[in-house]
Amino acid sequence: MHIREELQITKPIEPGHEVALALLLTREYVARLFDECLYEPEGLSDQQFNVLRILKGGPKDGYLVKDIRCRMIYRFADVPRLVNRLEARGLVKRCENPADRRGSRVQITPKGLTLEAKMFGRHNALCQQVDRCLTSDERETLLDLLERLRNDHRTQLEVLKRG
């Protein structure tokens, strides 16, 4: 269904507006799919799951909060709060950082590893489902176009920060 039909828009839409609406609506569908099938059944948010995946793939001694933040999909997440919530559930732990006592290192616990492993198969299945209607060439084209958009907007954000 075309974006204009789906959102019941009867007036012409500017090209940039149409692209923005299509991206946002698609993100909403994908987010809802993951929320309902993966995160909500385990009582996690997408950002909490992202932290678990980062810690699982990281060094054994864990990461500093600032290191987690730069690896997050959602770059403006309140990582200390996410870590606090995961720690309260016993999924991560904070450990003293011998290199700098001002910041602790965050590590995934055995309980966190167990939960991540439990969710791993469903996560992979959902990821495969996201692009199942695309051919290999279409997938590559889409990834290239999205990368171009990200790179352009990343540059714009950097200019705004400096300005």
C-alpha cells in the first residue's frame, strides 16, 4: 500500500516529506514486530536488549558506559538508567575499573547471557523476516540508499553541533 493511502493523505506530499514518512512508518512496523514478538515477552525494551547484545559481544571485563553508548543503535539513550534497570534484574553487573576509579565497567552476568541466548533464535528469525520480500539485489540497493541517507544526516548533525 502506498504511503499516501496508508496514512489517508489526499493532498500532494513533498518528496522529502514522503521519504521521511515512509522511513518513520516502516521503522514503526519493524519496531512493533520486534516489541511484540521478542522484547515484551521477556519484559525488556529494545534498548535494554541492545545493551545485552553489546556486552555479550564485548571484552570479558566489560565496557565503560561511554563505550556502550557509542555502540548503541539509539544514540541518545540514557545508558546509565538502562544499566541500572538491567542490574536490578541481575542481567548485568558493575565492576570496579582498575584503570579509572571514576567509572565502573559493566559486564553481562550468566543470567543475562542465558536470557540473550534464549532470545537469540527469535531475534534471528525476526531479522530474516524483515527483508524476506526483497531480492538480494534489492537488499543491497536498499542498504546503500539508507547508508547514503545516514551519512548525509550525520554530517548535517555534526554541523549543527558545531554551529
